[in-house]
Amino acid sequence: MLHNIWDSLLYKPFVNLLAVLVSIMPGGDLGLAVIILTILVKTALFPLSQRSIESQAKMKLLEPEIAKIKAGGASKEEQARLTFELYKTHKTNPFSGCLLVLIQIPIIFALYYVFFKGINFDSNLYSFVKIPTHINANFLGLIDLNGKSLVLAILAGVSQFLQAFYMPKGSSSSDGKGGFQDSFNKSMQMQMKYIFPILIVFIAYRISGAVALYWIVSNIFTVFQQIYINKKNSNIIKNKVLS
């Protein structure tokens, strides 16, 4: 039953949209269709992801205040109460960012699965959608998206590094000594910035050029999105949260 819901609500709509895009692309260029489809989905999810990034930024800016509460020597119950009041005062929900991300995950994964599974229009199209008469898997006439591409895999890793680079950074402890939380945050940031991109290169090369192209476009879109949101909201967030 879950499989049928997955196919009906997520997988098949993306496959059909991709078929339509391939049909209208010059020369049936599959690469251009992958790029357009990825941008369309990311644009549709922009409001959710924007709120998620803003929530993460607010939480990062509140970290020094939370550190002060923990360093005050109050009981665990009192720390929880003061932290909750801090969130309430600044209208911040620590779980909102996670919830918004969870809503996006099935959609993004379904889009990824379209390319991971391989382009199969034969049995997945609606009755009113025609199979493209010509499918050119050679992106711009240079890279076979059905096969492995080291160039696209490396670019996927680079784009993943850029995405991690522009993610909201955590704040250090106000006493300068740091602690387990600071060490954990720094460790996670280091892994996201340096280890995960290498993993992406390996996975993208092992699967296909289409998956690598999807990752590149998705990551670049997210980078520009993060730059836009940071530029637009940094002063507003600082004034509201740290006033």
C-alpha cells in the first residue's frame, strides 16, 4: 500500500513531468530536462526551505543565550523553563526547522529516485502523456547521463562543499572554553564540509551521470537560496533575536 501511495503521489508525477520536459527540450536533451525539473521542484519547495533556513539561523544566534542559561548553575528543570521562555520570547520553535526538512525529504528523495532508478517512460506515463519520440542522454552532446561521469561526480562533490560552506554556522561558547556541544557542532560542520562531499563524489560516480547532475543543480540552487536568505534576513534576525 505504501508503495502504491509513493508511486501515485510522488514518483509517477515526476516521471511524467520529466517526459513532458524531454519532449519540449531541443533535441530531446535529457540533461536540460533534468536541470529544469530539479529547478521546478526546488522552486516549489522554496517557501518551506526558506523557513527552515531562517529557523536554523535564529537557533544559531540564540546559542550564546542558551549557553548562558546552562552556565548559570540552575537545575535541569529551571534550565528547561528558562530556555522555553527564551524560545517563546523570540518566537522561535527549535523543532520547526526539523519538521520543515522532514516534509521536504520524501519529495526530494522521490525526485532523486527518478534518476537513480533510470529513465523509464514505458510503464509509468499517464494516458495523456506521450513517450518522447527522441531522448538524447548525451548532455550537451558531451556526457552520457546513463553512464558514469567522473567530471559530474567531482562537480557534485564541489557543489556539496559549497552548500556546507554557506550553511548557518554555530556560535562558540560565551566563556571561550567550549564544551561537548561546541566540539560536537564543530565536528559535524567539519564532516559536512569535507567528508560528505567526498562521499557524494563516490556515490555519484558509482550510480550515473543523471544522479550527479541532479545533485549539482540541487546543491547550486540551495547555495544561492542560502546566500539570498542570509543577505535578506541577517540584520532583521539579529535585531529581533539579540535585542
